[in-house]
Amino acid sequence: MKTRTFQLYSDPGHSWVKVPKDFLRQIIGKDWRKVFTHFSYERGDHVYLEEDEDAYRFHNWCLANGIEPVIRPSTSRCINLSRIRRYSPLQPIGD
């Protein structure tokens, strides 16, 4: 099984896995947005999958495609609310 590393960002209340949108299209398909909830966020070419339901779904999609996701925690410690919370909530339609 291949591995691929993804960054985990956290604040005192929550965590998100940063994933390129192109990678989601590759492993899920063009309707990848329908797989995830509005509790995740997006900015530019990346989505930030919330740690509970969406990150779990992402992990399963990776495994189904022969990829072992390696989640690497960010080295920076956010003691306040993360700026990720100000990004756009993930929409069920889009690019």
C-alpha cells in the first residue's frame, strides 16, 4: 500500500486535515463535495476536513484506493481559535 502525508491543524476546540482538492477528485470523483459535511472548510486549492466525520470518511476513501494516509500534526501550537474557522464552509457544489 502506498502512503501519502497530510497535515493536521488544531486549535483548542477542533482539528482539521488539509487535503488538496485535486486529490479528492482523484480518489472520489467529480462529486467529492457530496461526501463531506459543511463542518469542513475550503480555501484556494485545499479543503480542511473536520476531525470527526469528514476526516474519518477521507481515511476510508484513501484506504479503498490503496493509499495509507499519514496524518502529521502541525508543529505550530494554536492557543486561540484557528484562522481555518474563518475560511469558507465547504459547499456541496463548486469546482
